[in-house]
Amino acid sequence: MASSSSYESDSQNRPRWKYHVFLSFRGDDTRKTFTGHLYEGLKNKGIFTFQDDKRLEHGDSIPEELLKAIEESQVALVIFSKNYATSRWCLNELVKIMECMEVNGQIVIPVFYDVYPSEVRHQTESFAEAFSKHESKYTNDIEGMQKVKRWRTALSAAADLKGCNVHGRIESDCIRELVDDVSSKLCKTSSSYLLQDIVGIDTHLEKVKSLLEMETNDVRVLGIWGMGGVGKTTLARAVFDTLSPQFQGASFLADVKETNTNEMHSLQNILLSELLREDKKYVNDKEKGKSLMADRLRFMKVLVVLDDINHHDHLEYLADLCWFGSGSRIIVTTRNKQTIGKNNVVYKVTTLPEHDAIQLFNHYAFKDEAPDEHIKKLALEVVSHAKGLPLALRLWGILLHNKDTTMWREVVDMIKRESSPDIVKNLKISFEGLQDKEKTIFLDIACFFRGKTKNYTIEVLKSYDLDARIRLHDLIEKSLVHHIPLSFEFTQK
């Protein structure tokens, strides 16, 4: 995460994985059974897995491409079977995997298929027979005996890791547990990297998780509410990435407001496909979609995020509480609190406090460079003008990045004189969704009543609109006006 004091970035230290999972297995033992089914389970979960389908486990030499695949895999699943140790290929593969765990932080998960962990750890039973043959082969070969010692060490170390014992269990249950475990580990790792650059996200995450009450078994809706550009979608995505492994199915629908009511069935098809993991078209009609979702999803624990809704129909046709199984959670983001429903929990996303605002702006404006004192003062002017709005801080930081020192003063003055087109476009969405009388009141507040008391404002507005109090309430609920104890604030720049 960028720091306002050091301006350092840790992005260069992040590992770059090509594969999510590397499968190590004895081909003759499990290729057509357990490993084959596990590979399909991982693939269906969207986990990119390296499996050497053409492997010929003869001799000691492992192709360079295979060694590279091990290095570039975030997780290694090692399937120990009765004949695993008979393959020098497999044993050398394991040594490389354990080295990568120590050097690169690779996650290693042992799977004990038809063998017990103690057999692998101490090389007994079939593993003892295999090593007796290996040691006989290298009796007068010092280098060979050193290799055997490395194999034994790798086996013992791998067997001590937390894994999955398939012995005597239903294989499909074990595969499902493994896939869920790998998915959870990948999500946690990727989320931790992604969240490092999101300023102030930890506090928001903890509050939202608390409101979701994941330990309860009911079905509930949580609304994430706030003005445009304040970070609602970013927060919802962070919650989704963090919690989705805990659900049987998960779906994140972005920009829901862009789909009109007549095309609602297209979003229903996306939801069904992602939650059921079936790539197909289910319905051509939104009413049939409601029935099908209620029928197919009622026993599933799911996580659904509806991002940027602006109409009550979005919840009615996409996420009725009675459609989903126990423990399900629906998260919606919106600028309009009225679309969430009065019985649902609402979390209001506020603008950033000064410290976080400075940190966010610095991240985009300076990257890894430390600015001089003159530029720091100009940066503070921009941060103050942004009023804590993440969208403005990000766009203005990008605008000023790599600008010559002599240009900073001119650009900062321009920012103060002219609103950024991208910011205006984003905030204008809320204004254009208002009725004519609401627009009139909104503009009056923006031009004449900023900082005025609530009662005074209402009395003046009532002189030409008897419903001013109601319309004012609606403007607050639509994140266009912010009411503080003694006055009104105009929330849009």
C-alpha cells in the first residue's frame, strides 16, 4: 500500500504465478481415477491447473518445462499413492516442490490416497519396498545416496503438512473438500495482495462483515449505500473476494442499473449460470426466471452481489430472500437508499478522512517517488479540494503523475477552476435520475442553501413547493445532499 510518508510500493515483491495449482501424482495409480476427477473439479471451479497428461515417469531427469511449471504454480497438490515412491521422477518432483515452498512461499497440500500419512512420513510399507530398491541401485554411488536422502527428507516434510487423508473415505467428498480448500486459499492470498492498494479498506471490511453476521444461518440482504465515486463497488468486490469461498455458489453482477426491466432475464441467466456452474441460457422471460431461480437455488448457500442498483425491480427479479438456501447473503450497492428496503441492514460508505485521502492521492500521483516540499504543499491543496472523494483523488492523482514541477501549480489551479469531465459524468448520473421538482430543489440547495439550517431551508423551499420536506428527504436518501446536525451540505462537487 502506498504510504504518505515514504511513497514506497511493494508491488515488485508480489509473486507472479502462471498456474493456480500443480498436480504431482503417480500416473499409473491415479490418473484415470482420483487425480482425473480432482482435475475436473478444480477446472470447474475456475482454478487453472497444470497436469502433465503425457508424462512418462522413466528415469530421473525432469524436463525443464515441468520444473518451470512447479515454480510458477501457487499451490502444489501432491497425491501420495502406493507406488508414488517407486517413481524417481515423482520423488525429484517432490524435492523441487518442497524447495519452492521454502523459497517462494508456495502452498503445498499433501493428499494421502490409499496410504496413511505415517507410511509416507517414515517410509514404511510400500514406501519401504521402493526405497530398498533405490538404495540397492545406488549402493556404490555417493551422489546417488545423497539423492535418496533428499527424497526421504522431502517425503517426511510433506507428510507433516496439513492435508487430506482419502483412505477409507468417499472420494467425491474428499475432492469437494480439496477444491473448496484450494479455492479458499487462493482467494485469501489474491485478496490480500489486491487489498494492499485499497486505502482504508480494512475498517470498512470489518464493519460490513460484522453486519453480515456470517455465523447466523438466516438469509439476509445488506445494502452498501453512498454517493457516486465514494468506493461502494470497491468495497463490495473486496467483501465478495474475501467471503465467496465460504459459499456453495457466488456471483457478482456489475452495473445492474445498465440493464432495463425488460432485459432482466439476461441477468437472471448470468446468475443461474454462475451459481449452478452451467454455461447455458435458462430463460427468455423474467417471470419464468423468478420461478426457476426459486426452484434451483432454494437449497444452495450462495453469495450474490448486485452492484449499482437503482430500482426496486432489481431485488424483486434478481434476489428474493425466499429463493436461496440457509446462510445465503445478498449484498447490493446503490446511491439510492430507498431501493434497499426498510427491513434490510444498510452500511453507509463515507468519504475518506484526511489521512487516508492523502495516502490515496499520493499512491497515484507519486508512485515510488518522493516529492519535494513544494510539491507536497500543492498535493495537499488537491486533497483538500477533493473533499475525501476517492474517485476525484484517484483521477487527479493520475492527472498529476509525472507532471513537471513547473506544471504542478497550473494543473492544480485548473483542477480548482474546472471539474474533471470523468468526475462530472459519474456524479451526473444521480442528478439525471431525479424528477423535475427534485432537480429544482437540488440546484437551489447547491446554489443558495449550503450551510443553512434545515428548518430555514425547508421554509424557503415550501414557498414554491409544498412537498419540499419530502423531496429533501428523498435527496438525502439518494446521496445528493448530506444533512449535518445544523445545516445541509451539497455532496456533489
